[in-house]
Amino acid sequence: MSFDGRLLSGLSVLAAVVEAGSFSRAGEILGLSASGVSRSIDRLEARLGVRLLNRTTRTLNLTSEGRALYERAAPHLEGIEVAASYVSGAAVAVRGALRVSVNPIFARYILAPKLPLLRQRHPDLKLTVVQQPDVGDLVTEGIDVAVRFGPQPPSTITSKLLLNTRVLTVAAPAYLAQHGRPLHPQDLTGHECIQYIDPRSGKPFSWEFRRGREWLSVETQGHLITTDVDLMVQACVSGTGIAQVLSLSVAHLIADGKLTELFPEWPDETYPLYVARPSRRLAPAAVEAFLNFCTEISDDFEEIQPRAQR
């Protein structure tokens, strides 16, 4: 097949649709109407002889052929954009709407206190923050940036480690007074342990402990199983049972004496927090600004946390 500018234009529109999540949002980015975007995709599909997108009134998904084309073309489109940006050297203003999916723990303890600073730096940026599980398709959900806990699977998204927070095993003084304090992680088999469901597997997280090169997995059980972090923490505070939680979310409760860390001699179990965007292509200025802001405030937060080993 001979190459011409129409093919490059169609691929660029396809990439914009994939990364924006809809024809209308892609049109805003490209300066086209939604119908203009749709016609461009129709022409590209006709030229290639395959359907690239499955479209309904509510959803927009790549076909297998469309995903294969996007994954192969995106790096080359990125190279073109990087070259053009390098040559032009033009500064792009941080403005417009940005839709971000933020883990509620990060939102509450790291992002929220710094929102005035973000507003001061970028007054023309309109931020829509939604809270979703740490899984899911960013493109389908129309997400520009996501902040998620847990290892990020290989995909078309670009992710960056923000921090590692310690995994702590905690209990309320009232629980310990009634049931006694476990002296070793293996003692947890005889205690009521609140179970938190891993959104990736749909099953409760395993309870693991690390101390240097020493690693230990303990089978635990309990009558409360939940996907709600706040419920787990508050139930633990009330004396319902023992919980494994992230230091980031309970440091203030330990400082206030409402929770007790049970095994400080096992300090090396950590859990990663990542910031991700649904493309390896050159990020728009607003996306890049928010990515850098998340990195900055996470580094600042780590200064007052027990330093996690990276």
C-alpha cells in the first residue's frame, strides 16, 4: 500500500479517539466536530478494509484489528510529535478540562491539602476528579490521568512510580485488651482479621510480612470482608478486628493512639502508588503539568513518612 498524508491524518485521528475516549473529546483536541472525527475514522476503515472501532450510543471500543493498529502506530506518531515539538520549541499553556481518576487514599491525604497550590499555579485548568477502583480501562472511562495503587500491568498506558507506602498490621487498644496482643505474625491465625478484597483478583489480599530478605505469608480469616477502605479502618478502630492497612491512611490514627502497630520489627512490606496516563505519546501540557504535580507532592509527603525502600 502506498503511503500518503491521508493515512497519517487518519491514524492521528484514531489515536486521538483512543486516548480521548470519545469522538467529541477527540474533536475538541483536534479542532474538529464529532461528525468530522467520525467521517475520518470511516475513511480510514474503508482504506484499510477492516473495522477499527465498535461504536454504540454509550461505548466506544477498539476491535482487535484496531488495537493492533493503534499499538503499532502510536510509537511512530509519538516520534513525529516529539520531533515537531523539539523543532518548534513552542510553549503550550496549561488550560482546559482534565479528567483524573484518583485513589481515595491519595486524594484525601496527599492531593486535597495541595489543591490550592495547583489552582495557584494553573488558574486556567479545570479539574474533574473521580474515584474508581485501581483497575479498569482508562480510555473507555475517558480518563486523562489516573493515580492507582498496585503493580501496573503491561499495556498501552504509561505509568510512573510515585511512592511506596508501608503495609502495617494494626489493631485498636480495645481489641487488644479483650483478645490479647499477637507477638508474632503467625499468631494471627487465632485472631479476627478483617479481610480487604483485591480489586484485580476479586479475592481478599494475602497477609504478607517482610524483614530484610525474610518473607512470611500468614493465612488469616475473619467475619468482615470488604472493598471499602474507610469501613475497614473504622471497623478496626472500633475494635472489630485486626487489619492490614497502608501507612499512608492510618499514620494519624497511630499517632493519636487510636490504632497500634503490631509488628514494627517487620517493616519492609510495602505497596506501590503509580500515576498513569493512557498513552505513550507526547502528553498535552495539562496532563504533563498534573503528572509533575503528583510527583512533587508525593515526594514532599514522603519526607514526613517512614522512608520506604524503593
